[in-house]
Amino acid sequence: MPWKRMEWDRETIPGDVLTSFKKLRSFEMFSVVPMVFNVFMRLSALPDLTELDLPVSRQWQAIPGQSGDGHTTNDLTFRSLGRLSMYGTSMYDLEAVLSTCRFPRLEELLLKSGSGPGGVTLGILLRSIDRFCPHATLKKLRILSGRGQDTVEPGISTANPACLRQLYGFRHLRSVELDMRMRIALDDDAVKEMAMSWPYLERLELSSNDKNLAETAVTVRGLAHLARYCPSLASLTIDVNTTHSPIYTLPCMDLPAKPGDGHCNRVLKRICFPRSPVHADTAEIGAFLFVIFPNLKHINRGVSSEIGQAWLAVEKVLDLLRIVSEWQRHDVPQVAPV
């Protein structure tokens, strides 16, 4: 039974009430009143709780090592919890909760903060996810932050490969979404490492929700790593740098090397390049994408900006190549009359 606590209800939840709901499976709390530690501790004792959605406040940073009931914070093990969703003012607040709990069966983790994290804050958060979330069961990770901010925090507003590498131990991830007001500083080698670490990936969204940040170092060529190592990838959001042509040649040869060494992903149908202008030739980009993603149909659908419109030309190239491919597939050799 779900428990929803609405915003206009400002009364503190009596902790003893929750212990009586032994069969409670889902608890959702929407309130301006923060969840207090003693109540949260009682939630961990519910044997059938599988879904938890709650707000987190700065008070979590001041959690004592031992509660009034004699339990230490390390005793908080949510043994049946499969989905955890938390939202707070900052990433520090969310990290404070993760570092005091254990979730041996967690499959989905959603973290949302109002302020944008600096690189140091994000690194601490990802380290706690790596330490306290199960590598064997976690399949979906979603981190949203900074949507309410107008500017990027100076100095430490970069998520680099070393920071994200703390997630590479979660080999069973199927969905990864990072939408933050900070630069996600990746290159083609980082994309390769990421793709090899998450072979079961079905959805990947890496978005910076600040349009003023510098262009990424990931190129169109780097997407071939996702086509090769993530055969189940069906949805992709990432920024790419199209300054250089995606077509490249083998040493001492005039013929172009086949993208992805001949590997392709036939599942992917949608890609979004939200902040990626088209600088190179659209026909070359379209040809490259068609080889590694032969069933790709939609690029930047729903993006009404000038950038979104520029990718329509690439999308048209994909459509034409798909028609030609179908012609070749159904072409039947004609027998010359005797």
C-alpha cells in the first residue's frame, strides 16, 4: 500500500505508526516537513518495503552516530528495497543518506537536487553510490541537478572521466541518465571505457542543462564504441563535436576504414545531440551514423532550436541511405534472354 504525504500536511509522522504497517510496500512522501532520522530508521525495519520516495534536508548532515533507540546509523539496511527516489537541496544532502544505509537489492536509484553540483560534490556522491549500492543488482541510475540555477558554479563544474569511472563497476546497468548544470568532459576514449563497462546498456543520457558550456571532445567517431560494445542500446542523448570529418582512412590506404570495425547496433532508433552544432559535411556524418546505427531514424526530434533544425539534413541522409539499402536488398538479378 502506498503512503503519500502531501505538501499541506505539516504534522510530523509518528514513528510508531509506521512500525504497525508490516506489509507496507511503497512509501511516498511529498512534504515541506523533512523526514526525521528516527522515522527513517523505522522504515528500514519494514520487511516488505520495495519502493521509497522522500525528500531530504540538510538535517541529515547532522545525524548522530547513534539514535535515541540505541541503533547506529550503520544498522540501516533496507533488505527488500528495489527502488529509491530522493530529492534535496544539494548533493551533499543526498550523499549523507546514502553513506548511512545499505540497499542489498536495490535496482533503481533516482537522485534529484535543486542546486548544481560542483565536480568535488559529484565525485563524493558517486563514491558513496559505488560503496553502498549493490553492483550486482543496480540496473537504473538517474541523477538530476541544477535545473533551478541560472549560472554554473565556477571552478569545479566539470564531471571528468575519473569522476564517472566510479560507476563502471556496475556492470548490469541498463539505464544511465546524468542531467546536470555542469560540463560533462568526455572524449572518445572515455566513451569506449564507458561502453565496455556497461554492456547491457539500453538507455544512455548525458546532458548538461547549461547552453553556455564549452563543446565536448567526444566526436561522431566515438559513437562507434557504443555501437560495438552496447548492442542493446535503444536510446542515446549525448553531445558530440562535429568540427572534424567523421570519415577516416587506414594507414597507407585510400579506402576508408569501416566504422566500428564492422560492428553495428541495429536496435538504436533515436539520438539526441542537444547542444551540438553541425560543422562537418552532413552527408559524411549521415553515412557514418548509418553504418554503425543502420536503423537510426530520429535525430534531435523535439529540439526546436537552430541546432535541432541543422540535424534534419543528417536525418534526411539517413532516410535516403535506408531507401537505397532496401533497393539493394530486394534487387533480383535479371536473366538475359537467350
